[in-house]
Amino acid sequence: MLNYTPHTVAHILNELRKTIVGQDEVIEQIIVAVLAEGHALLEGVPGTAKTLTVKTLAQILGAGFSRIQFTPDLMPSDITGTNVFNMQSSEFSLRQGPIFTDILLADEINRTPPKTQAALLEAMEERQTTIDGERHQLSPIFTVLATENPIEYEGTYPLPEAQLDRFLLKIIIDYPAAEEEAEIVARWDAGFNSHHLERLDIQPLPDASAIQQCRAEVRAMRMEPGVQKYIVEIVRKTRNHPTILYGASPRASIALLLCSKALAAIRGREFPTPDDVRDIAMPVLRHRLALRAEAELEGATSDAVISDILKTVEVPR
């Protein structure tokens, strides 16, 4: 039974719509990442409300929030923190970095060198970090929401495949439609200001443990064997498609399972269907595929290939 999820999701959506216009699909996918206990990579041009969405979500969840602006000179210790010698006590004490939070916004994550990007790997995978050989546990709801700009690559460091694979979803944020942009302008003309979220009367979740309860409901969901097989066939098709150099790993199959469950819960159902699998397949798979160079030169994209695969795999009845 879904006792917590429908009410919790409805509250989050209603509060997010106070600040975000016309990004319902993006918001739904971000909530999927949170409920499935994963991390998400948000790709979109500047000014499409990526940072605003994450800040607002943290406020609604009543969660701790930290933001890191990734730059070429950022060091791993700037993320994790470091031990500092206390002259008065003659002992080292930990000065925690911004990673010790609930929701971490990693802004322009591809602008920092691989060594610093790798500082997030352990935290994202195990929700812990190691500083000077000592392990430190992170928040149980620790979630990385990273952003990157798709049109400017000068001075950037592409994320290695191992780290890309740690992101449960890659979410594409596009320009709003004309009527949505008109509403954004009208809101600002009426006094809205994204720099003063405290003035918007955003209501946090009444139950601080609601997200943990929702996650438990998602974990308890069961998927029909036929839908499980459908997931496996989709992922395996990525490994022998003629335009793909290498396809998705079994981790992608697990990600598609978890995200389909979370999406079903968001939609108020107690079990995932093939429709849930198809609807979430692109953000789950698009960053886990490498296309052949000749296919890219011909204009092929990961999304187009995934769409083609979804058309060829038989849907269970």
C-alpha cells in the first residue's frame, strides 16, 4: 500500500510550481531520483532554472543544502573537508566540507579536473567519504544534483564514464514554451524574485521522515517477471545496436528497475508497468551509451538510438 508517497509527491509538486514554470517532466524525473535513492545530472543552457529547482526542492524537503561552484582550481579537500590542527587542544579536528549535507548542488561539475570530480565518487556510491584514512558517514538522504552546460566546452573536463554511470539519471532541461516563458515574465513583473525564496511562503513537508517513508514504499514494490524481462531486453539491445560502440551495463538494468518503481509510485500505482519503463528509459540510459564515431558524424544521438530500441523490443502484455 502507498500510504506516504501520493500525498508527499503532491505536496512537493504544488510547492515547486510556486517557483518553477513549465518543467513538470523535469521535476518528475528529479523526484524519481530522490525516491530511488540516486543522483541526477541536469543538463541545460544557463537560465533554465536548474539551480532554482534544486534550491526550492531542498527547502520543501526541509533538507540541508550546499552548493559547490566547480572551477578548474577546486581541490578534493574543498569538497570533502580537511583535518585542521587546533593550537589550543593540540589536536586535529575535522572541518567538514560542503559534502556533509542532504542535497548537494554540484554546479557546472564538468569545469573541474578529474581528480576533484573523483572526490564525489565514494560519496555518491556509498554515502560516505574518507578523509586522512578515516571514514565519515554522510546523510542517509544525501543526493547529488549536478549541472552542466551543453553548449560551452572550452575549459571543461568531460566526466569519465565511471562517474557518469554513478548518476541514476541524466535529465535534459530545454527552453520553456512561449506561453510558459510569458508566465515567467509576468511572475517577475508581479514581484517574484528567485533570490528571495523565503518570501514565497514555500511550505516544507509536514513530516520530516516522509522521504524516508516514501523510499521504503518504493523499495517494497514488486515488478512482474514480464516487465523485468522487458527491462533486461531493452538494456541488452544497447550492446548490439549497430550505432553503439558500447552499451549499458547491468547497473543500467537495476537503475531502470528502481526508476520505474519510483515513477509508478509518483503516479499513484503500487506496481510498475511497461509504460513506466518506456517513460523513464531515456534519462536512465542516455548517459550510459557511447556511439560510434561514424554514427555521430551522421547526426545520431543517444536519445534517437534509445527511441529506436524501444520500438523494436516487444512490450509484455
